Amino acid sequence: MSMRIHEEQIKTAHPTESLKALRLKRQVYRFSEDGDLEKRCNKCNEYWPADTEFFYSNEGKGDGLSGYCKACYIENRYPTGRGSVGHKFGVHTNKSGERHASD
């Protein structure tokens, strides 16, 4: 049986020239030493490559990328950790945060 490994295709930001100029001026974007476009995360204020390896895809945004980097998005979305992981492995937490196995 052959196994297929799903490899996500990395997409780069695709802002219009006017949006790119505006965001460069506002320091949302900058160019790395290699000349690659980088985007500043709205939460941690760090610059990361403007692609889907570091930012989630969001076609509703002008450049097609979310405003938070993936790490900040997960931290913001799941401030106490990812609860769904426990459900997958049959471990749940009660309101006081105590872990117990599923019946």
C-alpha cells in the first residue's frame, strides 16, 4: 500500500502595487536582505516571510494573508491550549482544569 504525503503548497503574498507601497510606508511590509517581502505580525510585531508558511491564508485580506503569524494566531485562538487535542486522545479537562480519561 502506498502512502501519499500531503504537502501544503506555500503561497506568497499577492498585494497590489498600491497596497504594497502603502504597507511599506506604514512598515507592515519590508524587504529582507535577500530582497524577499516580509510582513509584520500584528500581535508580536516580528517580521516573517510574507507567505503561508508563517501566516494563514485569508483571501478576504488585501494580500491574501492573515494579520497574525501562525504562532500568535494559535496562541490567541487557544489561550489555554488546544482543547480538541484531548478529545482526539480520549482525555478531557473539567472546569477546574483537572485531566481525566474519557469513559
